[in-house]
Amino acid sequence: KLSNRLQRIHDQIPEGSRLADIGSDHALLPVAAVRSGKAAGAVAGEVNPGPYEAARKQVSDAGLKERITVRRGDGLDVISAGEVDVITIAGMGGALIASILDRGLSKLEEVKLLILQPNVGEDILRRWLLEHHWVVVAEQLFEEDGKVYEIITAMPQELSPIANEEVYRARPLEGGVELTSDLLLRMGPYLTDRPTDVFFAKWESEIVKLQSVVQSISKSDQESSRDKAAEMESHIVNLKEVL
Ligand code: SAM
């Protein structure tokens, strides 16, 4: 049985997709997706030997070697252009996911959907998507086993029902506060529009963390550190206004 996190990713995959799951580890997601019919076939990519062997074993034990190819390699190196229409990348930092996408840009040309689950650095990932004409079409934020997870689903601009200009358009909040594009990139445009308890808890704890960093660096002898502290301080003020 899939974890709630992997199940949510699975559920975003359109029926009958040709799937690549990058950083697949035990290949749980492609196995479940092929079994459910979400994927007609799949590639499970792994760069590290341990997880690669674990993926091979899982696929073999499931009797799905005909439908799922396990390949060892870095990021999107394991697929060829036009081979898949959906890519999932889950359980890594947003900066690593963005760099995998960036290094595999030529493989993305015929891809219709990216389903991404960054553990941290969601803002870096959203910025990469925006700069490369991918539109976030759905976001999920949820808690599982005391950890908060985010899933970001994106489509190429030409297939998306909504434009990036619309998604990141600055909007007013109650009390004269403006939600800027910058805040939307950090906090998530859909998550901010429909904030849940998990959303508030996440950002309140983020503020506490930022405040303790500000405290320690604002006493620094170095001007650059004090400048950084001032910058973070204003970021905290912005965040607080949204909450
Ligand atoms: N995707 C699975 C999940 O969400 O449960 C596994 C997540 S696991 C924490 C991250 C996996 O990504 C590891 O197995 C690691 O070996 C793999 N990985 C890290 N960098 C990678 C890269 N550049 N290319 C392919 N796999 C990578």
C-alpha cells in the first residue's frame, strides 16, 4: 500500500500515461501506477546503486518487468526525448528537482505533466517552472507522520488552462495588504488562495525559524550579515501580514 504522500502523487497521473519516475528508490510509485492503469508503462530512474537494485527487485517481484524499465542514471538522462508524457520527481529538495529539470530540458519538450514533490525549496522550484514556461495547475499541502509535504503539478504553457500571468498576479488581501508575486512564489499561489490549518502552521513555524536566524546574525560584526538580517526581517514582516 502506498503512503498517503505517494498515493496523492499517483492520483494526479492521468489514466494510461507513459510515466517516468525519477529518483524512484523502491519503484513503489511506478509499480502502483502500472497496476492501477494510471500508467500504461513506466521508466524508473535511479542514480544510486542501492536504490537502483531495490527498484529492480521490486519490479521483478511484482512481475512487471515487461511494463516497467528500471534504468540507472542521473536525472532525465535515463529517458529519451518523446518517450514519456508524465514525469514524477518526489522526495528531494526543490533545488535538486529544478537542477534535474534544467539539465534535462531537451527531454521535456513532449512532456505534458510534471508532478513534483519537493521536501524543501518549493520557491526555487516554482521560480524555475515560471522561468521555463511551465504553469502550476495544482498544489497540495498536507501533513503525514508529523511532516509537512507539498505537491506541485505543472503543465507546459501551451497546454495549460491558465496563464502564468494570472497564476502569479499580485492580489490584495484584507486589510490593505498586497500578496505580491514574490510571496506567491514562496507560499504557493493556490495554497495562499485557499489557506488551510496546515498552511498557517507551516508558515508560523517558518517565521519562528527565520526569527532565530535573524537574532543570531543581526549581532554580527559584518555589515553584509547585518544587511542580510535586515532583509530577512522585512521578509518576516511580509509573511506575518499574509497570516
Ligand atoms: N521518489 C521516492 C519517494 O518519493 O518516495 C524516493 C525518494 S528518495 C528520498 C530520493 C531518491 O532520489 C533516492 O533514492 C536517490 O538515490 C535519488 N536521486 C537523487 N538524486 C538523483 C538524480 N540526480 N537522479 C536520479 N535519482 C536521484
